[in-house]
Amino acid sequence: MSRGAAGRLLILTTFVLTMASGCASPEEKARKAAETLRSWQATLELLDQEAGRGAVPAVYAEELRSAAEQEIGRGP
Amino acid sequence: MSKLFEIALGIATGLGGFLEAGSLATAAQAGASFGFQLIWAIALGAACIAFLLEMAGRLAAVSRHTLPDAMRERFGIRFFLVPLVTVAIVSFLVLASEIGGVCLALQLVTGVSFRWWALPVALVLWLVLWKGTFGVVEKGAGLLGLVTVSFVVGAFKLHPPLAEVAHGLLPSLPTQNGSQYWFIAVSIIGASVSPYLFYFYSAGAVEDEWDEGYLGINRIVSGLGMTFGAAVAVAALVCAALVLHPLGIKVERYEQVPLILSSPLGLWGFRLFVASLAIGCFGAALEIALQLAYLAAQGLGWRWGKNLKPREAARFSLVYTAALPLAALIIATGMDPLKLTIVSMALTAVSLPVTIVPLLVLMNDPLYLGDRTNGWVSNAAVLIISVVACVVALVAIPLQFLGG
Amino acid sequence: MLLGRDVLDQQVLDAEERPMGKVDGVVLEWHPRAATRVVAVVVGGTTLLWRIHRRLAAWAERRRGGEGRRTVVPWRKVLHVGVDVKVDVEAEASPALYWERWMRERIVRRIPGG
């Protein structure tokens, strides 16, 4: 395969993949947002559990809570 | 120093130095999102880097050239500029990620935002390089890095189903979230096969004046060091798989990750996690900063050496002196360290063909390797690695838009 | 000995094995009826830029007003061509280490511990 042809194939492949990937459907996006929310809720539950038995220091627990707030607040 | 001691030290530092920002972040994400499914990626990445380290060491021992040195000589300045600039940019981003990792560890303990730690951490890194006898520091950082073995302890305490873990060694296709799966797989490979590792290794081999008598040691150290190191990364993945995955927790911030060790090991687990993150990233940052200086010095013919006083190698020393605060600035701007880490791992994967192919050419050139050129096994391994790296590179960029 | 393979881009060491840079260029003397001879090796200056891109080199030379600080080592002073190119020159005295010296005196010495 000549250099030019290989280069064009590469550009075409990248373009096709990008187009195919970039167009996530609204259902897909909503599903992902719900997943993220559940993930952070579960994180906070696990954190409460760990903090409750003294497995993590209070400073850290505070940080994780505010990180969770930031991420949840970010939204879809 | 007896050869046995050298081997043991080499393996220990390889083990201790394996887990840093990239491998930890990607292992945690992989375990949380896909359970044991991506263990094969860690194994493949570790096999890759083991082969590449062995080659870099062999090149240094036989030809007495470091990799940038040999690359410029063999390919001429024009072609050499391409890998030089590529590796420099990618390494710089990874350096910023490692500084970010140290800063995050400090934040986890003190509550003070990572942004404030960036420049102080860069200053400490610089002081260590400027004033230290690096040989000692390097071994020291590697040995301290053995604290990462706590992930192995944590993993066992969680009673992993060993059959399933072993099953994860076989590549499998994802049942959902395909794009994220491959993106993480790509990033794991990028985290394991970082160019700075084999560039740094070749410089060390030349500086330690390795000769053909060291070829055996070279093989053992690179092979076993990376195997054990990979085991630590797999352990981190297993912890995440058993703690986070069942609860549906995806890793999106570094702050979530300590839970994977606090769960099995309690408060000590938290402390060991923070120590592992800080030490692993600190050691890696030292190496990358030096490696950037090596790239410039070895490519342009300056005096260089990790044990030289700065006034004995002024230009060399000023390269890392400039690189450290610049990299720290990226973290100081507040860019999320986890995102930066994952992105720079993916970019590393993209850049692999550019660094691996020239190395492959060199390893088959009798002018440099004499009769120690690559056997068919090494060639096949690197060829497969190059193809994987190439495919991975082609897929990684568009995947950034999906999975990232 | 092949110039491109064995000489160009090789590490240059002075009489005391101090690194002096890389062979950035080679000066050849061409005669219409005799063999082309190697006259000298060149380290530093804009020499390297000419091999990267001539526009880049031309721009640099316009800005510098010349070819920059080059060290031209006559071929008779090349002692040995092997893993490195050893030359019978004193690195510290040559222009090759100009920037190294400059950075050492102006910057490194000013920083404590340098």
C-alpha cells in the first residue's frame, strides 16, 4: 500500500469511528447520567459505612462528600 | 556489589516502582467498572514493558549507547526529531499526572486542595535531583515503593474467587459499555508501556557501565521486576473489583479510590493507600524529570549524568529544573488529576508506534548489537506489540470522545 | 568507513573524554578529478538546522547574523572513530561548550547547591 493510500485510509477510519462514536443517543446519555448518580450514591453509602467503623479519617470523609456533591451537581 | 544482590535490588525496585498514578488509576477504574475482565490488559502491558526494558538494556550493554543516542546516530536528526518531540510531550504530561498524584495524596491527608501542593511538591522534587546522589535516591524510592504490596495484602483479605481472577487473564469482550472497556484497556497498556521507563532504563545501564556480562541480569531484572510489579497492579484491580464493582461504583475521582484499601484493611489501609500513591508518584516524577533531561542531553551530545553536580552538567540540569515547575503549573491550574492521568495514558498508547518501531530497527542492526540482535521471539513479541500498539493508537483517539 | 553511518550524529569526545556535542555536519572537499576528501567535522552552530530544514536554518542565520558558534575540527585532529568520535581538541576552550559554560556561570552557579 503506498504511503498516500495508507494515510487516506487512516484518516477515513478515524473519521468514520469518530462519527459513529460521537453521536450518542439521548437515551444513552440519560442512562449514563443515571448510572453516574447511582455510582455516587453508592459511594456515599460505602463512605458512611467506612467512616462509621473508623476505617477512614474525618478529614477525608469530608473531602469525598464534597467531591460527590460536585460530581452530582455537575449533572448530565 | 555481588551480582545476586544487584539482581535482587533490581527486581525490588522494579516491583516497588511499578505502581504509580497511571497504573493505579487505570487499575482502579478497570476493577470498578468491569470486575476482573481487564486483568489481561495489565498482563499484556507488563509483558510488553518487560520485553522493551530487556531490549533497551541489551542495546545499552552491547552498543554502549543510550536509546536517544543510538536513535539519533542511526536515523539522523530529521527522523530522530519525531520520536524526540513525541516522547517529550507525552512524558511531560505524564510528569504532570505524577505530580498531581502526590498532591492528591497530600490533599487526602490534610484536606488542603491539591492545587496548593503543586509548586511545593515540584520544589521538593527539584531539590532531590539538584542536591541528591541520584543513585541512592532512585533505589530508595523504588524500595519505599514496596509499600504498594499492601494492595496484594488487601486483595487477599477480600477473598477473591481465584478461578474468576485467573479467568480475567484471558481477553474477553465486554457485554456492555464497549467503548469504555476498550478505552480503559488502551489506557492500561499506555500506563504499563510508558516510554520514559525504557529510556530511563537505557540511561541507567550506560551510566552503570553495563557490558555483555550483564545480559543475564538484564533479562532477569526486567522479566521478574515487571511480573511482580504487574501482580501489584492486578491486586489493585482486584481490590477495586471486590469493593466497588458489586456496589455499582464507577471511579471518577481519585477521592473514591482509598476505599478499596480501607475496606479490607481499615484505617491502616487508608494510610497505606495514601503512602502508596504519594511514594509511587513521587518516584515516577523523579524518573520522568530526569528522563526529559536525558532526552535532550543524549540527543544533542551534552554532558549528562544523574550523579553529576549541576555545575558539571549545566544544560542537563536546567532541563529538569525547567520541566518540573512547568508541569506543576498544569496541576496548579486545577485540572483534575485523575482525568489528566487517564488522558496522558491514552496519549502514551497513541505514541507507542513512534518509539517502538525505531527501537525494533535498532535491535536488529548488527552494527549496534553485534551478534546479540533480536531472536525471532523478541522480534515477534515486539512486532505483535507494535501492531497492538498501532491498533490501540488508531482506536484510542476517537474513543476519547466516547469513553473519556 | 561510511561517513553517514560512522561519523555523522556521533557523540564527540575531546582529548579528555569530555562530551563536546554531536557531529552535526561534515565538511567535504570536492575535486573534479580527484577523490572527495573529508576536511573537517562540525559541531554546533546552525549546522544541525540545515539538516532539519533549510528554511529554518536560513531564518536562524538571519537572526544570528551568521552561522552561530560552530566548532570546526580539522580531520587530522580526529583521533578515533568508533563508538564515539574522539578529537584532539580541548572542549572547554572550544566554542562547542559555549552555552554549557554560559548556563553554568550565569544560572547554575547562582543557585545554591549548584
